[in-house]
Amino acid sequence: MQKKLHVKKGDTVIVITGDNLGSKGRILEIDRKTEKAIVEGVNMIKKHTKPNSKHPQGGIIEKEAPVHISNLMLVDPKTGKATRVGRRLNAEGKLVRYSKKSGEEIK
């Protein structure tokens, strides 16, 4: 069984360490096995490609490289700043994520 992560696909996150410190973006993809995420517009790399059906011209393509999840923090929906994530039961008895900074539920 894989452990629960503090972020999900579609969450807006901020990078808290490394070359891309402070940059915000939306999570496009998560690899639970390696605990890495691809974040929109963060950790851009240049990839040299041969011509193929997707890129008939070939050449140099810029794309996002994975970032380790420990280097990401969720952005608080209320304040817009980085926050830790907690889990609690809501009124219907369902486990939901919430922002530790504002106490607001994360959709």
C-alpha cells in the first residue's frame, strides 16, 4: 500500500526549496512510486528530439521535469501563502483535507 500524500493532481503548490524556490504552479501529474510531481511551469528542461509525428520538425522542446513532493507546499486558498495540510472528518463523516494556516477545507 502506498502512503497518502499531502498534495493531489490539480492542486496549486509553491516550491519551497531548490532552483525554482518561490514559484507557483498547478500539479499536472503525480508519480506515487517515486514521490515526484510535475508542476506546470516549474523545473523547465530543454529536451532535444528527433522528428516524429508529434513534433514533425524535431529540435529543442522545453518541458517540465519532475520535482520531489517534499519540496512542494500547498497554497492556502484563503491567504495565497504556503500551508501545511491536515485531515479531519467533516459534517458528513468523510475525511477531508484542510489548511492548517486558515483552517479552511481544501476542495
